[in-house]
Amino acid sequence: MESVGAEEFTVEAVERALQQLYYNPDMSQKNVAQKWLTQAQASSQAWHFCWALLQPDKVPEIQFFGASTLHVKISRHWSDLPSGQLDTLRSQLIAQVIQFASGPKMVLTRLCVALASLVFHILPETWPTAVRDLLRAFQTGEGVTEADDQTRCLALLEILAVLPEELLSSRIPGSRRSQVRSALAVEWCSVCPLLQQLLQRADAPAQVRERVLRCVSSWLTLDIALKDSEGVLQCCFTLLKDSELFDTAMETIVSIISQPDCQRFADSLLKIVPQVLGLQDQLKKAVQDEDMETSHGICRIAVALGETHCRTLLEQVDHWQCFQALVNMILSCTGIPGRYPVDETSSSLTLTFWYTLQDDITSLDAERQTLYLQIYRPVYFQLVDVLLQKACFPTDEDYVTWSADDKEQFRTYRVDVSDTLMCVYELLGPELLRNLYDKLGALLTDTAHPSSWQDIEALLFGFQSIAETVDVSYSDVIPGLIGLIPLITANSIQLAETIMFTIGSLAEWLSDHSLMLPSVLPVVLHALPNPELSVACVSALKRICRECRHDLYPHADDIMSVSLAVLVKDIHKSTQCMWLMQALGFLLSSLPSEDIPGKLLSLVTPHIQQLEKLANETPSSTNKLPIVHILGLLSSLFSTFDLNKQSERLDVMRTSQIQPRNPVVVVLQQTFPLIQTIVNKWLNEPEVVKAVCAVFEKSLKTLMHEFSPLVTQLCELIGQIYNANPQSSVLDVTQQLVHVFSCEKSLFSPITPLLELITNITMSIFQIGSRDHPDVVESFMQLHAQVLRRKPDVYLTERLDIKAVFYCGILSFKFPETPTLKATCLLFSELVSHCEDIPAVREVLQEDGKLLLQTLLEGIGSRSPQSLTEDFAEVLFSLSCNCPSILSLWLREVLLPPGFPSSHLTAEHKEQFCQQILREQVNKRRLKDIVKEFALLSGGLRGTEYAASY
């Protein structure tokens, strides 16, 4: 079959090939058959054999291939149609659709797709009445003897549904598509009466009505005006009473009323509102019958109308009562009975509507805004009650029966409710907090009717949702809330968690009202040993220690003792232990100087002792994780232990006396031999090395110049690490050393040989192959950019080869990783700026500036992401400002080869780019725009939707 000639594309040969394709178990033979059949479809004989394959005596698979061949010929080989055959093709194709009206369905659909392709080729020029002719042909039964009315009707509906659907997916050019789309849309006036008639026929089978609804949805993609769909829409509302058709009718209604263009037809929208309101009885019955699908569908309709057309309906001030009724209906959907997601899934649909309503009300003119605020403020207060009720946890008995997926969905739902409450606060303001406080106070003080923990938790959840993002410093109810919290009996984990999160959200307020700390801090400390409250409790303590650090001295001993006990017992997971150490770092660094060393030692000593024990053991997977964990605790502590941020009072006291050595420096000096031991044993374990580097990097960032006693030791240590196993964490520490000590000559002296060592080792990585180390390359680029910025004079010696760094940077431009490319651009922006004061930079740019330009333009022309184009532009701007001679010498020459950097660029494009770049040495923003435009031209994207959003 591989050598079959064109003359052998016969019906028999095609059938043999199909037999081989479908039934031969040998995959190689199947592939041969597939290739041959593709050639057969492309041949001129296909216009003839396709009809023979559609004969009634053929099996469905062969008939399907015949129909598919017709579609391929019409859609892809239209120019091959023999002259004078158009009318014959059209009539034969219609006849075949009628012939297969009763099935098989796959053949009928493929024939309809072929017919749609035919229509797209000749509508409107050659066959302007295509849709009307098709309606007539199928309704009158022209040429039909066997197909009955229903099958004929179903075939017609299949064609009508396929026409707009195929238009969306067809390959026809955009301008032609728009022309056909407009021509089809005009025919809605012919199609709509038929569809409406079929929907209204009492004897129409459900199958026919379902197809009609599919047709309506399909034609809506042609942007049919709402006023032209009113009749069909009315029929769809009627069909909602038919359970068999409910889903399809609902989807069709939502499609119709969700069209944004509907806003032009306010009168039509006002007619829809009563129809939607008329569904409330059906909604109530569905809720009573626990019919989730029906209630969900009706809620979707109400929300689609309210959310899509909120602004338009608000503007119809004379009909405010009508829209208010719709809003109340949506409120009832928000408060639909049952627990989400076990009993109902509808309430979540409504949440975004409340954002929309609030935004639209507040964007109206002052007069209408005042009117609607009077109307809807009470509604929003009702909404708060509804949302808190929906956010309530179920009873303990019910909750234990929920699956893990149900619990996760409920958690996500509560986040959405929380976001909605924040939005509501913008409309209701402080009165909302007062409302929540009064309700919480009533619950906690009503001894006659004890409240469930769920109700108390929901109100606290409301408070926390607002306080998390809104400035509540001016609220007069927060002191009362703080006073109520100790009265709450946290008899469930969920309630206790919410108490913790609420306290945490008020940490900033507490920093201005430190007298209230004794009311809530004991609550947090009491809960700290509970592993089930780990995240909430540690988070709350960390926030208090960060915001209220200068007021915690009276509570420092309590916080330290509880925290130490918790850490020693390993109650919390590793992440929460890190948070706790950060909290203690905030606390310790705010204490008086004389108190810090003792408390710091009491905190770190147990962990250092454990680290000593682990360091003396033989390295194994068992002791690696504890070592990494303890090093993580130390780096977390040192990351927030910042004596520079102590209160002004303490700073003034220190200026009048000799400053003692920073306690962190003391700890680091004492533990350095231990860390050296760990490095010696775990030198080739990246996770341990990274943890060691983090200890010093975090310490450097907070200690700054106070780290100076450790510089020499640290340089030796990280040099040892990098020599054995180069990794980015070492480079990050080195970069921090450069940043802090670049201005101190004596302290920088040990850093210089470290830079030389790192550069030489990294160059060898580039020589061997750096592709597997993008993180090392990225950090190496960032390190040298930092050195160029902070200490460029180190390149004046021959020991640190800036030329080698230049060529490493050129190679780095070939990396696909965006962070690596950004770091490389940063390096070259800095490097070029030193072309005058560093002779080696000037020399390498004179020698290979052309290579740099070539590499840059190649990057710009290779459809780099938008953000990268700006980075490339930064380098070009640096060249333009600092080395204009390089640009003028090489730019045109680099762009001279045809097709470089892109085949989309013409000589005119390149010349215009050169002229623009060469004269732009002042306005960086303008140069970036020039480069962006060049990138779009290079990618052939100019004038596209992508370019519009670029």
C-alpha cells in the first residue's frame, strides 16, 4: 500500500485501507494506512469516491470517512472543486444530510460540518439566502420520501447548531470570518421564529426542544441583540418547569442574559427581572425538596442578571423597587438553607454580586448614591448576618462525618466569606464593628441561654476578617472586644484558632494600646503548648512580638519560659518553630542590654548542645534533618534580632557609654568551631551547607558592621565550601559581605581573595559546562554586579579578571531561566557603566562590544518575555549613556545580516531602530519603548492582541 499510485484511489482501495486502519493489529500497518488515506483525501478523486462511501449499504465507519472526506475537500481543497459543480455539490450534500437524518449521529454531524464549510465559502456573495434555503429544504421535505418530520427537524437543528459553532473553530481568515459572522447574524430573524415555534409546541418531544436550546446557545455567539431574543427567552423560562429540560433551559437563559451587550437594552432587561422573580416559588420548593440542582440553577440565573447588569438596573431609578426585589432574591440565595458544601453549593455563586453592587452604588452621582445607600445599607447588614450564619461550623457530630475534601471546600468558602465581609465594611464602616461587638457581648453575657461555640466563633471570625486588612485604630469597640476575649471558653479547636487569629489581627492596635496586652497575651501563651493550635497561636505571638516589642518587657519572662518549654519538647512542626524563633528575636532585641545575653544564652544553649551531639555523630539521613532544623532555628532567630531597631530611649542610653559586643556576635564566635566541624563532615550535602550559609546571611543583614569580628573566619569557611561544592547560597553570603563591608578597607581585605577564588572556580564551571547550575550562574552574576556597584576598584588588579566575567556573562545570556537572564542583564548594566574608570572593562568592550550587542539583539529578537525586554533595554541604555562609540561603531553592522535577529524584520525596521537608539541617551523610558516595539516587530506581533496588552 506504500507505493499506491494516484490512479488507485478507488472506492475499493479506500475500503481496504479503512479495513487495515481499523482492524489490523500491526501498528506499522495502521500508520501506512493512515498516511495513504490522508493522501486519498487530498486527491482529486476524493470529490467522487466520497459519495460512493456514503451509500446506505456501507458500514458506519466507511460512511463516516466519506463524510469526513467531504469536509476535508470543502474546507481545505476548495480550489480543486471542478468548475460548474457547485450547484451539484450543494444539492447532493443537502440530500445526504436528509438521508442521514435518522443516523448514525456521527455521520450526520460530520455532514453538517461539511455543509457549514460550504456555506462559509459562498455566503453571502454566491449564496446569500443559504440559511433560508436550508430552512425551506428541510421544512418542506423537498426530495425526501423516507425521513419523517421529527428526523428532518432534528437534522435541520443539527445544521443550525453547527453553523455558528464551526465558524468559531474554522480556519478561515479573520476578515472573512467577520463577513460571514455578520451575514449569519442577519439570518437570526429567519431562524428565531422557527426555534420559538418548536419550543412552544406542546407535542414537541424533549429531544427536539433540547436541540433547539442548543441552537439558541450556538447562535448567541454571533452577538444576537437581547431585544431580538425576548420571545425565545420567554419560552426558556417556561421550560424551567420541565425537569427533563431544566438544565439546558437554565444554561440558555444564563447565556442570553450574560451577554454584556444586553446593557444597551434596558427596557428588555426590565422585562426579564419579573420573570426571574417569578422563579422564587420554584426555588423555595426545590430547597424544601432538597433538589440542589434546581436551586443551584435558579440562583445562577438570578446572579447572572444581577451581576452582569447591576449598573444598568441601578440607573433605572424609577424601577428601584423591581431591582430591590431582585437583590433580596439574591440575598435569599446567599442564605440558602444548609451547610456549604454538603447541603448546598449555591451560596458561593452570589458572593461576587455583593462586590459588584457596592462598587456600582459608590460610583453613582451623589444624589443617586444617597438614595441607594438608604435602601441598601439595611440589606448589607442583613447580608452580614447571613454570611456569618453560613460561615458557622456545623455541630461536632456532623463535622466529624465530613470528608477531607468537604472540609477543604468549607475552608476555602470561609476565605471567600471573609473577603466579602471586608468589602461590606467599606460600605457600612465602623457601625459594622459596633454591630458585631454588641452581638458578641450579648452572647457572652447571656447566662440564661448559653450560646454554642459555633455562634461565638462566627462573630469573632467576622471581627478578624475586617481587622486583618482594615485600620481599626479609631474604632471604639476594640477595647471592649479585647476585654471580652478572656471571657470566652475555647471548648473547640476551631474557636480557639479563631481567637488566636483575631488577637493576631489586632497586634498593630495593641502596639498603640499596650495597657490591653495583659488581657490577651496570657490567652496566647496558654494555648502555645497545644500542637493543634500551632499555626494560629505561633502566628499571633509572632505578630505581637513584632508590633509590640517595645512594650513587652514586663511579659518577657513569661513569653521566654513558655516558648523555651515548647521548643525543647518539639511540640510544633519545623515551620512554626522558625516563626517562634523569629518572635523571640523581636522580643530579645527590644530588651535592656543587660538582660539580653542571659536570655539569649538560655534560648540557644539547648539547641547548640543538641547540635554538638549531632555534629559528633557519623553523618546519616537520620541526623541530617535535625542539624538543618537547628541551623534553621538559629538563622530565624538572628533574622529578627536587630538591636539597631531598639527604642530611641535605649539608643540614647548607649551613646553615653562604651558599647558591649553584640550578643549575637558572641554566640556566633562561640559556635563557629562547631559550625566548622559540621561543614567538614557535611561539605558535600547541599541542604546542610545551605542551612549554614543562611545562619551567616541572616546575621549579616541584621548585624551589619557589628559582624566585623567574624569576617575573616567566614571568608575562609565559605571559600572552603565553594571550593568543594559550588552552590548559590555561598555566593549570596559573599554578596552580603560585599554590601556591608565595601567601604571598610581593612575588613574588605579577606573578601578580595574570596572573590578571586569564587571567580576562578566559577569560570572552571563555565568551561566544563554550566547549564546544570542556573542558580549558581544567577548568583554569580548578582555577586559581580554588587561588586561593580559597591567596590569596583577591586577590578583594577589583574588577580580579579573582569574580562573572564564578561565572557561568562555572554554565555549566561544563552540560559532559558528568566531569573538568570535578569541577573546577567544587571551585571552588564553595571559593567558598562565602568568603561571609563576600569581599563579592563574598556578593553573588553572595545574588543568584543560587537559580541555583546549581537547577543543582546538576539535576545530581544527571540520573543523574550515582556519583563526581559526591559532588562535588555537597561543594558542598551547603559551602553548608550556610557559607551556611545561602541553603539555607533557596531550597531548597524550587527543588524546587517538578513534575517537577524528575526526574519520578520525588514531593512527599514532595522535602520529606524538604529537611528532611534543612537540618539536616545537621556530618556530611559523612551528607550525601553523603542526596544519593546523592536521586540514586537521581531516576533511578528505588532498590531496583535498580545501587542495591545504588552
